[in-house]
Amino acid sequence: MAYQKLPLSTVAFLLLVNLHGEHSMAKEVVPVGVVLDLNSPVGGVAERCMSMALSDFYAVNDDYNTRLALWTMDSGNDVIAAASAALDLMKNEEVHAIVGPQTSAQAKFVVELGRKAQVPIISFSVTSPSLSPAQNPFFIRMALNDSAEVKAIAAIVKAYGWREIVLIYEDTDYGNGLLPYLMGAFEGIGTRVPYKSAIPPSSNNNEIAKEIKKLKETNARIFIVHMTASLGSKLFVLANNAGMMREGYAWIITAGLSALVDPLGPKVKESMQGVLGLRPYIPRSKQLEDFKRRWKRNLTSSKPNVKITGLNLFGLWAYDTAWALAMAVEKAGIMHSGFLKKSASKSNVDLAALGISETGQTLLHTLLTTEFQGLSGKFHLIKGQLEPSAFEILNVIGKTERIIGYWTEKTGLSQELDDTGEVAYSISKVGLKQPIWPGDTTNEPAKLRIGVPVRKGFDEFLKVEWDPRIDKPIISGFSHDVFLAVLKALPFPLPYEFIPFMNKDRQSAGTYDELTYQIKLQKYDAVVGDTTIVADRSLYVDFTLPYSESGVSMVVLVKDEEKNNFWIFLKPLSLDLWLTTGAAFVFTGLVIWVLEHRINSEFRGPPDQQLGIIFWFSFSTLVFAHRERMVNNWSRFVMIIWFFVVLILTQSYTASLASMLTVQRLQPTFVDVKEIKRNGYFVGYQNNSFVKGLLIKQLNFNESQLKPYSTPEEYHEALFKGINNGGVAAIFDEIPYIKLFLANYCSKYTTVGPTYKTDGFGFAFPQGSSLVPHISRAILNVTQDRDKFGALEQKYFLGSGSTSSCEDSSASISSNSPSLGLYSFGGLFIITGVVSLFSLSVYVLKFLRTHWPALSTTHPESSFSSKLIEMAKYFDRKEDPSSHPNIERHTSRIHAVSSPDVTEFRHDMENHSRNFDVESDRDESPPSTSFPSRRSDITSLHEGVPN
């Protein structure tokens, strides 16, 4: 530790002589301690600036009664040495204030000593928020708090749309103090910090190189560096050697390092090309320009062993600190003051012997209220520290820094400062001049490297073409346009570049699984395309919400063979309905025969003729071609119901048959996956798709049964060939592809079977990416905007109108109902059956009630079976017409025939009479008194006809 102080005689002499060499009255000497690391760029410059400040101040204010005497001590960048120097200055030199120390770690100890001795501790270089004047009343920060620049840093990050950023900071109180503020600011703008790198200041080059290697392996490309110049210079040289200062990277340095770019050596500057920096804005003034000129003239130190580097921001703050302290000492009127001693001690480090400054409180209050226009701008303390103003954004280019813009609380980012307050707040990078990024390029770094599949076929989803003029890919398609629409819906810009996933021949470099795995390998930052969200892929990437419908289905060939079917007329009704209808016809004919046989001559005759009448009558009702009259009312009742049944059956049959003959009926060749597997038929799938795994793992197909295809044309060819000509029985693919395929071939193919659940198409990002929730919300906004999303679908899928026609065809296939079944007409058959049975039962019971008693009387000894046989014979005999009212009504109608027709009618009756005679001759049963002969019927009819 070295003392840098002048002998008292020399000090007294200087204070008694004015600038012109004339003697004046004695001035009050006020000792002020200075604790700095004099061998550092900050300490050496600050000491010289403070000395120049006092010379300038007293040259202007020669009439002041006080003169500051600076007692400078070198801390040697050591915490203990700094605390020991401060204690010695307070105890032995009884300084009224201490300027310094230089670092946050040193300041913590010295501030505590200042609080104990009530001596103001004034620092122009301790900027860490970890040490606050609000918590330490005797600590004054003659500089900006580092937290003041956090909003400006966040504005830059947001302007360029960087969603992930890595923090590299010095593992000291200075570096750690800003960390929570940066994390909070990045969280506020949705930027993720996946990695934080803490580098101790004592690290050697090998240790720093190892940490840089780790940073490179994270694939991070945006970095914020918050550290001192000594450590930061090492970092950038080693980062440049590691290839991390080339195109694609971006580096931002905070004010602590930006303020010292100028003094850095040429090798360090060469390694920092393209770096963006942020530092407090120093307004130009005549006083500042004059000081810079004098600084250059006096650049060589009067002390040969001390190397003075270029002027920096901390030197200007040191200048203003000395000026403010000299002004405050004069305003406070400190005269002949000292320390109130507690006890005497010869030890320089005895804290118990440390007294209390008599003027500390007064000087502190005066400093806090001092205002003036200094070299660094307006000097005005707010809550014990400088008031934040504007920040300038610099870009390291060559050997200099180029100012590309400014940031203020009122206007945000801007290329020029505006003091009028009329400029609106801006968070756009347009507010900045074009920076030159690492790699000497204007191309924005940290663009999303988006992998896109290179495919053959289904270009509507994604198509990769090459522009021969610039030899760059041209990407188009539905997935591409959806992604661009999503980017427009984001609340922040997101730079990107598409990189086709291809080999040297510009063909696909692998499957979709291999494409998404490139994100895990950090070759891509995202994958955009028709990428299906499946569980296996989610093990190494995160997917956004889907933007398309989901599911895997089966496509098969359809056939239309019904028109050429020889037996198509049988198709409208099912077999059970045909059998039931035939039985109903026969049963109805039998019932009518029973009801009409005894009283209606048209239902009599030889057995074969009567059997023919039963079938003829019932089936002739199908087309209402029957000629037989019905006399019995029960017969008429049965026929009314039967006609209704026949009408419905014939109309239904006619409609179904007409439909089969006129409407195209497409039948799938296969409807069951089990049938295909059981017979060992081949099936197809889309090449490089996950569907292959689904067929093997979930549907248990043998891999030898699978054939890959790429284009809709190949699908068509494979399905059209069929199972016997080298084709396939079915194609399995996702629904969006199937819809596109059917849009062109809907008349030949259809989807059948179940739909196997998938989650649709989505965009893939690294696991934990902060972009996923933002992109997902934007996808919802786009897909729910039916006008916008519908326009994209119309552009790629509905433009030709083929899809709608395919939907009509699909409806035709799905409406191909089976033949009409018995269940549909069961009610009709039940009704007609009940009516027929009821009528038959009534007639039979009536017949038995009439003839059974007489039969029992005449043949009492006969068995029951003999009586039934005799009743059957009675039933087969013709009933007396006079006993049936319908016959009488029929006779009366004959009498009512007009005379001109009588002759013709009589001729007809005679013909009928001859026919009945023949029938009577054939009748084997003898006539009975209770059953009149047919001739008597005819005779009675003739007798009723006038001659």
C-alpha cells in the first residue's frame, strides 16, 4: 500500500499562492481521502482527472475560502488493503470524505467504516445495485446504477426478436448484482435465458476457454456480457479463437465494459468486431471538448511508473466528483473541523479508536443537494446517486465505435436524440441504424434456422425449388404460408431462414423423424412443414398446437358392378324379405280361397285348378291383374289390407331397383384391415412417414407387406393395379394427404375403416423453447380466423373445385345402403297376418257352429276324425246361393239389366250354364238337399231373366 500525498509545507505553500503567483490570504485546507487501484485503467485515469478538476475549479473559484487536499492511497485491487487504507485515512489523516474505493467488494467494507465514522464514502465506479445508497446513508454513488441500463438492454433484445439469450457475467458482487434485474426484464419480454455463465475474475485463459467451449456446445448465439474490462478482454480474445465471433452470433456488452472500449488494446478490439455496447450518453459541450484537448496534451503522466490510458467515462465521473466535492465543502463552510475521538490508540487499524467526523452529516447533505453542469452532463443526485438519462448504443467497427442509436425512457429506441418529447416511444429496430454484426455482415444474427423437408409429391403442403440466379431455395406451400401468417400474428419480430433438409444431390436427407431429431442435435432451431405430432418425436422436441386436422385412415379401390349384375332385380330385397313376401302371398291366397270356395264359383273346380287359383289370385294382386270377384265380406276385408301391403312393397321395390340402375353405386374392394392382414396382401404408405411405424407397431403388419410411395400418382397406380398385378390392397396415410389424393381420384377410391388418432400437423422447436407458447397462441389466432385460414385452404386445396365433387362422391358411397330388409316391413306383415287369421277364424267357427251339430246327430257313432273328414266334404260342396245375401244382391243386379242387353246376357248365361254342367258332371260327390246343385243356381238365374 503506497501513500501518494504531498508534504504539509508544500501543501501550505500551494494554497497560499494564487494561479498568477501572487500571495493571498491563507485558505482552509480540507483533507479528502482517495482509495483507488492506481494501476488499473479506471484508477489511473480517475486520479489524473480529479487533479485536473481541482485545478480547473479553483482557477474559476479563486475566491473560495476552502481548498481540497487529496490524500491518495493505492488499494492494489485488494479488499483488505482498501479497507485498511480507508481506516488509516479516517483515523490518522481525519479526512472529511473518501472518494472510492473502486470495486463493489471493496466498497462494502469501506462504506461500513464510513457509517461508523460518519464520513461520506463517494464512489464514481461502484455501479452494482447490490450496494445501495438507500440502505447505506453515508454512501453516495457519483455514477449511474447498473440497473438503469436494464430496460435499454431489454429494448434491444425485443427489437431484434431474440427469444433466447445467454448471460455471461463476472462472478463478483459487481456481476451478480445485475443478474436478478436482467432476468426480470427478460421474463417481462418473453425471452428465455437457458444458460448463465459465471466466470471468476481470477480465472486464467484455460479456465475461460473451457467455459467458452461449454457455451458453444449449447448452440447459443446471443450473449450479454457483464464484466470488467480486465476479464472481458480475455473473454473476447478467447471467444474469437473459438469461432464465436463470426456470422450468426450477436454480443452485447454492458456499460462497465462499453465505457472502456477505447483504452483496450488492438488485439482485443479486433476480437470484438461487431459487438453492440450500451453506455450512458455524454452530451457534447465546449467544456468537454476543451478538456479532451488538454487531456491529450498531458497524456504522459508526471509519474514515469504509472501508465495513463485514454480518457473514459469513469474519468469524467471522477472529474465531476472532485468538482462537486470542492463545491460542497465551500458551501458547507467547513472550517477548523476534525474528529471526535473516543480513545487514543497507536494502532492504525483499531476500530474502537475510530472517531466521528464533526462535519460528516453537513457535508453529506450538501453533496446530495449540489447541482451543476459537469463534463458528463447535468450533475444531480436522486436518492444518493446520479439521475439516469439517455443511453447510447455503440457498434464496434474497426478501431473505433460507431453510434447506431439511443435509448431513453420517453422515446425508446431512436437514431437521434429528441428533446422535444414529441417522438412516440419506439421498440422497433427501425429506430436504430444498421449495425455491422460479427463476421462483418449486415445479416441479422440469431435467425431461426428452420429445417424444412424436401419431398417428392404432395407439393401443396410444402415445395422446395431452387432459384438458379442466386442459388437459394424458394419455399412455398400450405405449411409455409401458415407459418408466415403465424409470424405476422406474433407480438414481436422473429427473424428466420429456411434450410432444406437435403443431401448434396438436393434430395431428401432422411425421414421426418430424422428431420425433427436435427433439433436435438442443434442443427436446426425449428422444423416447419407437414410434420405430424406424435409421441415418439415429443421425447426430443416440443410441438406447437396443431394447425391441421388429424388421423390416419385407409384408402381402397371402389368398384361399380351392380349395373352389370345378371341378378340385379333380386338386389332390392333381402333374402328374408323375399321369403316372407312369398309366404305372405301364398297365405293370403289360401285364406281368400277358404273364404270364397263354398259360395264363389270362380274358386271352385278340380283340385289342380283350385291350387292354381290360390297362387294365381295372390300373385296377380301384385300388379292388380286379378279378375276373380269376391263375394264374402271377410274376403274383401282381407284384400283391403293386402292391397295396402302390396302397394308399399311394389313401390319400395321399384324405387330401390330404379336407384340401383340409375345411380352409381361404388363398393369398396376391402372394408376390413383384418381381411387384408389375414390374406397377406400388400399395403402402401407415404415414404419417410411415421405411418410405417404405426402399421408395424399398432396394426401388426409384417414389414414385408409394406410398400412406400411418394406421390398421388404412385398411390393411384398401386391401388389401380390391385393385389394381383403388383399393386396394393390399400394405402394408409394421414387425412390431409388422403383428402388431397381423393380430390383428384375421388371417383375411383374411398376411405374405409376406422380413423387412427394422431394430433395433426405442428411446428417443432427445442424442448423448453420459450417460442412454443407464443407460436401456439398465434396458431389459434390464425386458424380461428376463418377468412384468413379459409383463404389458405382455398388457395392450395379448393381452388379447382375438385374437392367438393369428391365430397359428393363420398356421400354417394356412404349412402349405398343394403337391400331392403324384413325388419323395415315387419309391421305390415303382422297387420295383414292378423287380419287374415282373424277373418279365417271367424269364418271357420261360423261354419263349424252351423254344421257340426247336424253331423253329430246324423252320425253319433263316428269318431272325431271321421267327423272332420265329413265336415271337409261338406265344406267342399257348394253352398245354396239363396243362403248368402251377396248372391241375392248379385241376382238383383242381373234383373236390373236393361232389355236391350237381355239377349246378350242370356246367351252368356247359357254358356256359363254349359260350363257348370260340365263341372257338375265331374263332381264325384252326390248332390245333397242341403247343398244345391250348380245347375239349380243357373236355372234360378235363368228364371229370373225375362224372355
